[in-house]
Amino acid sequence: MPAPRSFTYKFESLLSQNDLCQSWLAVNLKSEKKCFLKTPNSESVMPQDSALSIMNRSFDCQTKIKHPAIVTATGNCTEQGRFFAEYPYLDSSRWQTLTPELFWEYFDDVIVQMSSLVDFLHLYDLVHCDLKLSNFLIDISAALPQLCLVDFDFLCPSGTSPDARVFGSPDHIAPEILSNDKVLPQTDNYSLGIAINKCVEALRESGSDPDELRSERVGKLAGLLTNEDPVHRPSVLLEALHGQEIIDSSRLAIANKVLLSRMLLERFKSIGRGVRLDARTLNKFIMENARVLGFSEEFLNDIAVAYDREKLKTFRIVRRLIECASVERYWDWWRLSISDDDVTEAWDHLDDILELASGDGESIHKTVDTAILYAHDLEEVGRPFRAYLTLKRALIAIQSSDSTESTVLTSVLTDLARLSLSLNRLRDSEKYYQLLADHSAKDSLTYLKRLHEQVHVVGDLGHTDERSRMIDDGLAVAKSLGDEYHELVFLRIRAFDDGFRGNYERAEETLNDVLTRCAGHNYYEPEVKAHYTRGIICWRRGQYLEAERHILEAYERAEKYGILSQCLGVVSTLSSLGFESAEYHKALRYGKLALKLSSHASGSFKPGFTIPNLIHAYCRLGVYKKAEYWLVRML
């Protein structure tokens, strides 16, 4: 076959051809380097404009992918009306086509690398559409075998319709392509299932299977991947390997961390080109683009500043954090669980980049005194998580010293209990409150205030017996001190618990007592919350109109007294009541108000309990974009 005419390339040999294109070994005359070229097959029955459309789409999709083991086109050009796509040259003395024999010989490495490469492609919402063994090349010259993925002739976005064209190799084509439905990641998984099944059949035919249990599991995997209905096929290959016990949990965790790190690295590079990575851009990128959950907003803000100064060093800090974290994947969302110690260490390294050090080069939060001062400064500028971690470090130093004053310990424990509560770390908060109780006198106003906060914590944790004991304790101490305000505070909480248990008459009697004794005094918070508790009890009894009336009364009084920020539960409950009574606009109005007020409040209110109301209300109203926005916010 005559070679195409070109002023850019010297053609050496035709390697292969199909209905779509020809593949040539060539030399780039400008770089004088060997390369592979793909060009539409002029002798095919496929119309040239159709072939050119498919190849252009493939090239455009390939520009989105950057992975050292995914061999994508490096450039393209058109000469005399003919399209050429250039690919890197792979030396045949090093790279060889993956065969069933090589598949089984290097199985442990091959199966994970194969799945990781395809999963990586799918993270970009792209579908290969022609997966088969011959499109995986293997290098066995090094200590560990290395796989690469090639041949992206039919690469297209997920959701693409074949438009009556046949994609891929005939014996690997998924049913949805033949029926002209949309191609999905599961379409690739079907083709890969066919390839894996051929390896299983070849092993059985050879009569030399050293591990029958392994091949049985691989056969079951192939069966799952080749289900006729794409809905019932696994969508994530690594998870499917784990589900069939082909890899264990530790290997899955390592593979997921490698996959996530690689994806983040390439996407970091993509947003770093010509764009200043400010905090807002990075937060949006991590949440919406990379779909990674688990990094605190405060940490990402510092990452953005550090990345602007030291890109490679900053990314290494992020990668190290991922390596230390527990990683869970939910289709194309990732959830990181990172220990406080690992975050603290990462922040120390960021401080080096950000040059946050004292004059003698010592970290500004190494000593207890400087740590406490630094934590207070952090909290004042709206950085509670970093303040919390700084105080945790200070507490460790205090507990390992015999010379620290008890007042310093009490101060640090108080701040840790309060900050952990505001960060919704209820178990941590409970621990610090208990440590405070062990170091505090039980006959003081300070003790009552802490006990009041602790009651809410143990209640949220479901420790009802402990909560009842604390309420009784609070009432006894308040009476002994002659502190009527806190006595009413704890009485109101007792009434709430009575109503929750169904003891409505006793709850109502207590609430009447609280409201009577609040009259004529500036006991605003117990008064407001007594009205609120009445509303909650009515709601629990199915008396919705009465519930709304009492809760609105609480809201109006809180607004009148200027204490809405201390009574956020009232506003949030109005949102929940609005949703339950199908008044969705009301649910949205009060829900947004609660979130607005929560940004200026402290204490035990958790705005995450309000956001589901917004999501559900927007869904009921058919405003799905806003529902999705609030879902991401909640996550």
C-alpha cells in the first residue's frame, strides 16, 4: 500500500488498518524521532467525513488525559486534506502485547494495573470503546512488570451515542453499542470482561492451572462484567476486584490512594496553567472537579497560598497526606479520613513554605504559651480547626509536664471542649468536658455553664442516662448556689426530655413553671426555649398548627430580645416544620436564615441538620441544580 504524502513525516511501514484508520511507523522530520501515526483509511467503506469526525473527537478527548501509562496522542496536523495523529514510539524490544500467558504469569500486578488504568480513564468521564488484551502492552524488563494502555481510536465522552456506527472489535462489543444506546464506563468493563474471560478459557484449555480458586474468582468477575444489562455491571473495576476477593482490603486501599494521587496531580497541573490558584478556585476544584471530600476548608486555603509559592513541594504534602489517610470511594466521589496528627504534621510543612516561623527559626506554636496565643489568634480570624489542632498539641505538652499551672490546663481544656463542639466533634468534646469535670470544683457558676454545654453533647451522642444524671446534678448545684437562671435552664431541658419520652403532662407542668418564673426577669434564653419546647412537644403529638404557633412565638421573642444567634434550633425547626407541612418555600426561607445566623454563632448548633431540609425542599420544587449545590455543601 502506498504511503500517504507528507512534508512532516517519513513513513517506514504500515503496521495495521481497520475500517476507521491506518497505523504507520514513521519518523517526525522536525524532531528526527520515530513515532506512530494514525490517519483515516482512504480505502475503507466508511465515509471519510465520518472517520475524520471520530478521530477528531478521539484526539480532543485524549488532550484531557495525562498519565505516564496511558499512551495518548502528542499532536496532530492536516496535510493536503489528510488528518494525522502522532503517538509516542514504543520500542518493541521493551514493550510486548499482553497475552493470556503473560496475564497469568504476572497476574497480581497486571490485574491491578489494568483495572487502575481503566478506572483512571473513567474518572474523566471518558470511554475507551475498544478494550481488549492487545491494547495493553507490558514491559517485563524491570523488577516489576509495567502495563500501559494504547489505541484510543474510538475514545469518546461517556453518554455518547454510537449513531449506528460500530465501535471497537466485533467480539468485544457491548450490547448497548449494537442496540445504538449510549456508551458508559460499564461499556468498557464489558469489553474488558470478554478479554479476561478469554484468559480464563485459555488457562483451562492449557490444563495447568496452579491456583484454581483464583481462576474461579476471576471467572466470576468476568461474568459480572459481561452482564447484558449495563446497570448490573460493576462500574468501578478496583472495587469489583475486591468484591470477588481477587485483591484484599489493603491492596485496594493502596491502589485507590495511587489512583487518587495521580488524578489530583494531573488535575492540579491543569488548573495551574495560566490560572492563579486562589483559595476559592482550589476549594471549587477539590469539591466539584476532583470530587474529593475530607480536606478542611482552612487547610485548603493554606494549600492554595503554598501552591502559588512551591507547587511541587506543596503537592508532595498533599500526596503524603493521602498516603496516610483512609480512602473510601463512592463511584466518582472520594472520602478521606485523616488523623489530626497527620494534618498537624502536614500543616507544619506548609508553615515552612509560608515562612510562619519566629525569629530564631522555631515554629511559632512549639511552646505551650505561644501555642495558646497562636490558637486564640487563629480563632479570631475564623480558623477554628487550626486553633483546635494547635491546642491539642499544647495539651500533650501540658500533660507531659509537672510544672504547668492548673489554670493553664483548665483554659486549654475549656477551649478544646468548645472548639470541638463547634466543629461537630462530639466524642472529642465529651472527652474534654469530662477532663474539665475532673479538674473543676462542682460548686461554681463555671461548673454550671460547662455542665449545660455537656448535657447537649451527651444527648446528641445518645447517652440518655448520663444526660438525666447531669440534669439532676445541674439542678442540685444551681439550687445550692441560689442561681435561679441556671435552675430554669436545666428545668427546661428536663421538660424537653420528658416530652421526648411521652410524659407530656409533666413536661407541660414544668414548662408552665419555667415561663411563670421567667416573667419579670431578663431570663430570655430559657423563656424562648420553653416556648420552643412546647412547639416540639405539639409537633411530636401531631398537633402541627399548635406546634407552628409555639415555635413562631419562640422565634418572635428571640428576635425581639436579640438572641436569635443563641436560639438557632428554633429557626432550624421552623424549616423542618415547613417541609413536613409541604410549605417548601417556608422551609427554604427559615433554613437559609438558620445557616446565615449560624455563621455568627457559637455553641452546639450544627447547620448540617438544616441543609437536608434545603435539599429536599428544592427537590420537591423541581429545582435540582440548587439541590445538588446544597448536597455538595453538606458533604
